[in-house]
Amino acid sequence: MRLIKNLAGTVNWQQVAKRSRGYVERFSPSEREKLKDGTFDYMGLTRDYYDLATAFYEYGWGESFHFAPLYPGKPFKESLRLHETYLADRLDVQPGMQVLDIGCGIGGPLVVIAQHTSAAIVGLNNNRAQVEKARARTEAANLEPPADFIVCDYMHIDTPDASFDRAYAIESMPHATDKVQAFAEVYRILKPGGLFASYDWCVTSRFDPANADHQHIKREIMIGNALPDISLPQDVDRALAEVGFEILVNNDLAETVDTGVAWHKALGAQKFTPVDFLKTPVGQKVTAKMLWLFERIGLAPRGSHQVATILNRGADGLSAGGKLGIFTPMYFTVARKANESID
């Protein structure tokens, strides 16, 4: 089974159960209190999450771990590719530019954007296992110029000031515990006049903080996707402006790009294939039961069932949030750094 093979190549089997329990514990009230004083272990949270979840993402999602407007008659992966090239075009990426992919995952979007633009792209990721997968993928693609990688936290980017012409983040900024700090680092590494584009996860104006169902959905999305919180669009705009960015574009593509197919339909079956079946509620239960059985007979690491349960909670939350219109995974911004550095 390909999922089990992916698990074996991603994380030490002896650690899965322990790390999955530790992951869930980070969402306890006492741990969440640490967000207020800056002591919350966001690096550990995201590192554990992607160590545990990458194999599942690859199995059900492919090389690009993000959402996109879905186009009728087009394969899901083509919709993802169009979402990636749309960002590159709006970012005005030109051949030879130095571009930073912030939170590059296993390199799927990086390869597409590099081939589309002929830019020199550097992938940034705090997860070494994902970087190794991304490196192998970019080498196999024979990119010209070749891609490079930085293993670090995007809240503290390990590169000199004014190093890049462009930067982008495809659904990676929701992991930031402090949007201002994250955007300040992006601002710092851009050259004067440089552009930054982002697809961010946000609750929408329809989200009611006093509605218990809305709060439950938000929490399920957070637990299932390793998020410290989920911002409002205006919070994203405010943080960009606070560090000095001029906002050129800010809109929710879930609202402004009407393809006739809701983005959250990607969480269900697009056609009748084994992988698409596993995205359905019945398929999720089948996968969880199968992993439980495989754990017992030693074909899957202990804790795999719990990881699948965590991810299913996130998927259910995302689907519910999308249906109610209280959540979007594609709040799109393009922002420009001032032409002259601000001291």
C-alpha cells in the first residue's frame, strides 16, 4: 500500500504514537495560554505535524499541499497548477529573478513556478524531511536555473537583507504565531521595490465569534492543520501595512473567482477512483479502520490511526467552514516593499 510506504519513508515508526499524542496536547488550554507570552512551541507544533502528516498529504493530494479554485472539466492537479501560475503572474516573476518560496513543502509549487517563469527559486522550510523530498523533486525536474533550499523558521529567515526580488507564501503563513513578525522578515529579505504574494487562510466576515458551532469548526481546522489561530482578512492587511508594505491586491479568491465549483469540493471525491473514494466520509472511516488493523499486525506504525483521525477532523472542519462561508483558504494579497529602505 502506497500510504504505508510513504509513512515508512517519512518518520521513525517508533516515534509516531508518542509524537501524535504530544501534538494533540499542544492544543490544551494551558498550552494555548502560552501564545499570549510568546513561549508557545510553534516550531515543534509544525515540525511534528508535517513529520506525521506529509505521507497522508502525498497520498491524497499529490505534490502540492494547498487548495485552489476548481475548474469544471479540469483534473484537480491542473486546478492546483493554474492557482500556482496565477500567483507567479500576479507577482510579475521574470526570468533570472531571485525568488523565495516561503514554506515550500515538498516542492510541488516550486517546480511549477520555476518552469513557468525561469526564475531562480529558493525554497524555505523548517522541516528537513520535506526539504529532502523537495530537493529530489527539483533535481529530477532539471530546473534551469537550479533551485536551492534554506532549512529555517520563516519567523527568523536565515538570509541577508535585500536578498530577493520576489517572495511568495502558498498557505504557509497561517502557521505564524505573529503575522507582524513573519511579514517583517519577508520585508527585510526583499530588495527595495520587491513584491510579496500570499494565499492565506482566514475566517470571513460571516464568522460569528459568539456562535458555538462556528467556534467548533474553527477549532477543528486548527487542530487538524497545526494552526495557532486563524486570522481575519483585515488582520492580514493590518500586519502587512504595519511593517511597511504597500498592499496592491487583497481579495478572497473563493469569492471573486467563480468557477461554479466550490473550493471545498476538493475534500470529497471528484471522480470514482480509489484515492478519491478515500476523501469521502466513508473513505475516511475505511482508511482509519484499515490503519488501526495494520497497526495491530505490525504493517503500520503505532499512532497512524490517531494521525488519520487528526487529519480527518481538520478535513471535516474545512468542509464545514467552506459550506457555511465562514472560512477561506485563499485570501490573496500582493504587497510591495518601499523603493527606498526605511531605517
